[in-house]
Amino acid sequence: MSVKYIPVQWNPNKYVYDAVMLAAVAAFLWFFMFVSPDLLAHDRPITGQIRTARAFGACAFFMLTVILCIGPLARLDARFLPLLYNRRHFGVMAFFIALTHAYAILGWYFSFTPIETYEALLSTNTSFDRVRGFPFEILGLFALLCLGVLALTSHDFWMKFLTPPIWKALHFLIYAAYAAVIGHVALGVLQDGHATGLTVAFGLSGALVIALHLAAVMKDRRAGDPAASIAQDGWEVACHADQVEEGFGKVAVLSTGERVAVFRQEGKLSAISNACSHQNGPLGEGRIIDCLVTCPWHGFQYNVTNGRSPEPFTETVPTYDLRIDGAKVLIRSEPNPPGTYVEPVAATPANKDTV
Amino acid sequence: MSDKEDPFFVGYLPAPKSLRWFLAGVSLLLILAFPLFSWAVSVTQEDPGPSGYRFDFGRQTLTGTITLAPYPTLHVTEGSELVAAGETILLAGVGKFGVANRVSDFDGALATLQGIILDRGDLRMLQVAGGRRGVMAAEGEAPTLDIEPLGRWRLSGEICDGKCLAGAMRPGTGIGHRACAQLCLVGEVPPVFVASEPINGHEFFLIGTADGAPIGRDLIDFVGLYVEAEGEISLRGGMPVLIIDPETVESL
Amino acid sequence: MSFAATLVLMAEIWVWIGLAISALFLTIGIGRVDEDARGAYVFRPLLVPGIILIWPLVLWRWWIIETGRDDWAKRHQPPRAFHAQAWMVLAVVIPLIFLAALAARQSTELLTPPVLLEAPQ
């Protein structure tokens, strides 16, 4: 959480995360650039610049594949959430690796010509009407631009300024980018490489990403957040009081489409928006630590009675009016403005008449 | 609701003990998966072929007869350790440029050229050095070139730029290299047809058009693909030349 | 001017406008739209490339916040359903692209031996 923005916020977990990521990327590039030439043992080896471009391109593809697996893995098994925590560093790194690939290509295939480099990139191969010989470089350029938008708008400032929903919508570009990258690879390197291993490596990567996302979609359909049922004017039944355990939340989807998270703290129930103000992470899947609801994504914290982050932090989430009817927990459909205090409600049937 | 029993990770707090082994395992898996993918992709790269710059022979000084059409060639009269007299080699400039404008005054005349040789099998090209010493007039009588017609052929193979094919880039063929080859051809580097099987022992044919002009966009669009094409083949001073019929070029 | 040259020129113009807007936004705008940015200067240069890429969006948001049109409720309405829709489409599109490209791939088996059509005269 931030008070005043700084370029990068570090903590020990991020250091470990980045160290693992850098080690993995370094191992990839080292193997490709320095080990594989000896294994290939070509009489006249592949030109160094081309090998470098290939190494960085393949590495960016694999990084993108891993990054895209993190989201659905965390949906399928919460133990993967720590991988989500610092995913943006992974993404920014992937952008720079992809950028290096692009520069290696531009500085080699599209240089030493009378035509200016970028103009050459856009004008040389114009066979858009065919699959074989399609200007696959343009797909790579598109993906790189998408990755650029993602990486360069990854600072927390952007989330707050654009609002998390717009920021997320912008970052959905990653999906278009991945499809473009698959096209870039399949219409480029796979056209020349007749080795089965190459096709299998790229094909399996794409299949893994698709399978994990579909599995996460199916899990959400099967065991996603239940819908609230409308009770009386403007109130909806979110859950039963005994479903909310001390220190934990229970999520329901209101008729407005918004999600509410009902928490129990010291025996009393409170309801706040399920969407964290940082990145709209699912607060209801977090838990109360030190009297504060803690987001499972990045650990942003809120007082459950007023939706405010503890001083000196300034984040707020909307709260919801809540009352008890027998065992039912009723929530007013319309949220209160972020930071509005709502008296917690004792969750015992005896309490219902006093609400 | 999150499961009560599950460990809960908060980024700025120490990781829960029960998660540490899991995360260590995932980290190890990632550190192994990256080089594994690197292995799968890197060791399947194909051999770019026996081509390349012959820096091992240093800068060459060759004298011979320049022919401009279809693309500049040098029929060597005074060779070197690497290039014997009597051979005909292709000419290109530094970068993705041909040398037509630099040797235009020497069509059918003798000239002394300096530069670096690139070769691939019987395909040889001189990358003519920049500056005045790259192209110099030479004294003497220029021998006329023998032209031996080999007839009209239908070939299948690939249209490449002669310079990258000869080893300026390894690999210098195929789809991945397509745009680069197209830029070379736009820059009037001599195009070469790589035939599926040799004809009279030759598998590389300098491509020309009937009017002697550089090849146009209609042919450049086929670069890097396997194509079929028809044309007249001849040996000009020993150099295999295909005068291609653009209408017959088809992608396979 | 060729189409490609026009595109490159347009991209250059886009970048220059973005630079001008960065200068304006990072000196005047940012403190007005976000209290956390007041007095924080070191992180601002980091935002320049992002502003250059998406300056129309920056101008729009700046205008929304300046004119008090920002709707707090919308901040808490994540587009969660989009993930499922996107992957339903991508689960078809990605394999289609991949398989189409593999189907179009030329095998060396397509190559045939040369045929003499007409012997030399």
C-alpha cells in the first residue's frame, strides 16, 4: 500500500520472487546462447545476432506462457497466489526480453538498407492475403505494443488514476497479445523449422495456457460465488449467518451484478465491496488479520466497519448496510460511498428485532 | 470464502511455514522449466548450411570482366588463392545493396575489385569493399564470355537473395528470413534460385529477367517460399543463370 | 509518401504529442488528480513512456476527474466475466491459428526434380 508513490516498492518476498525469475531467465538465455551451439555442432554455426534474437524471442514467449498460467493456477489452487503477488515484475521483465528480441531483429533483418528501419518493417512483406509467407513480424509488433502498454502502465499510480476496471480492461490486451504471439511463432519460425520438437514445445505451451484458463472458468461456474436472492425492497439475502466464520468472509453476487463480502469480526457481521480498491482483488477470499480485512492478492487492508485502510494509507472501499433476519444475512443492494461507517451487527437471531 | 486451513500469504509478511516448501518446489520447477524449454527450442534449430564469409582468406583483390545484366558479375581473369581465374562470381555491396551503380561504367570491361568472398558450394559472391579501392579500372583486353545454353527448364525450389544465401546471414533462407531477403532484393542484391536437384551439377542459379532489369515485386513476393518456375538456363562464363518467366512462378 | 512512411510519421507525431502531454500532466495534472502523487517526484519519469503510449486515455481520465465526473461506484465493478468470454473465444482462435499455420507449412517433399521442357537450340 502506498502513501506517497515511489518508483518500486520492495520487500523480502519480492527480492526472492525476482531472484527466482532472473535465475530462470538467465538459465534460459545461457543455455540457448552458449550451450546449444556446442550441442548443435554445426560446421558453420548460426549467426550470433540471429541466435540472440531467437533466444530472447523464445524466452519472451515462454515467460508470457508462464505469466498467463499464474492467474488460472491461483484460481484453481490458492497456494499459487504468491506467484500472482509480484506478477507485474514478471510481466515488465517479459516486455524487456521481447523488446530485446525486437531490437535484435530490427537491427539485423531490417537494417543496412536504403529504407528506414521502421518503414522497412511495415512495407517489405505485404502478403497479408496469404497464410504461408504472411508478414508475421507485424503480429510480433502488435504483441510487443500490447506488452509495452501493460508494462509501462504497471505502476500503482495507473491503477488508481485509470480506476481498476479500466486498468484491467486495458490489461486484457495480454490475451490479444498472446494470440498474436502464437500467430507470430506459427507463421514465422514454425514455417521453417521442420523439427517436431519445436512444434511440440510451442503447441504444448499454448495448450497448457488454454487448458488452465478453461479449467478456471469451469471451476468458477461450478463453485463460483453464489447469487444473492432478493428479499424485500432494496435488500437481498447474501448468505446465512452461520456460513460466515470468525475472521473470514463470504461472497455473494447482488442483483446489481456487484459482489459483496460479508465478514465476521468479534462475532459481529459487516459487509464491504468484494473489490479491493487497488486492483479489484477479491476481498471476500481474504481474511481478517490484526482486525483488518486483508486482500489475498497484494495484502491491501481495510477496516471492515468503514472500508478504510488504516492510517496513513488512504484506500477506501464501499460498505453495505447489513441486517439479520433469523439466520439470513440481508444486504442493501446499493452500496454506501467508500469509507462510510456501518455499525457491525451481532449475528445472533435474538438480535434481529433491534436492527 | 477462503479455506480456514489454507495458509494465507501476505506479500509484505514472511511466507507461512506450510507454504514455504510448496513455493520452493514451484521455484525449482520454474528454474528447471526455463532451460528445458530453451533446450527444446534451441537444439531443434536447423543447420544453416555450409555458407559464410571467408574472412580466413582476408580481403581479396580480383581482376576480371564485369557483366551488368542480369546482375553484376565478375568473370575472373586474375584470381587469388581462393578464387581461380576463369571463375565467374556474383557481386554485391556492403549491407543490403547491389553494386550496379558502382560498376556501371565497366560493362564488358576489365576492372579490379577488392572485397570479402562469401561462398556456399559453387556459389561465390564478392562483397565489394566501400571506397575507391573497392572498384578500380584495370588495363588490358577483356575476354568475351562463353555462353552455353542448357535449354528451357521447369524447376522447383526457393528464390533467395544471393548474399544471405551465400552466408551473409546463417540461415539466410526461408520464411523467417523472408523480409530480410526481400529488402536485399529491393536493394538489387542478386537473386538466386536454389533448385531442388542439380542441373549439370549446378543447384544455384542467378535469376534474371528477359529484359535484363532487376526482378520486380511480382517475384519478390515469392521469396522464401517453395515455388515452381520455368525459364531459360544457361552458363555464362561458367555462372549458371536462369532467365525466369515471371508468369510461370507458383507457390507449391 | 508510401503507406508505411505515413504510418511511421503518424507514430512519430503520436510520440511527440505524448511527450508534450507528459510534460503537462506530470507537472500540473498529476497532483490535481491524485493526492498520493503530491510531493512525490522520483516516480514521475517512470510514467512518461506509459503516457506516450496511451495519452488519449490520460487526457480523458484527467478531464473526468477535473470535472468531478468520476463515479466511485465504477471503481469497484471489475470486468470479471470477461475472462471466461475471452477464453471461450481464444480456446478456438489460438488452436485455429496454430493449425492453419501448420497446414500451410511447406514440406521439402513438395519439391520435385527439374524437368527439361525444351532442349537448347
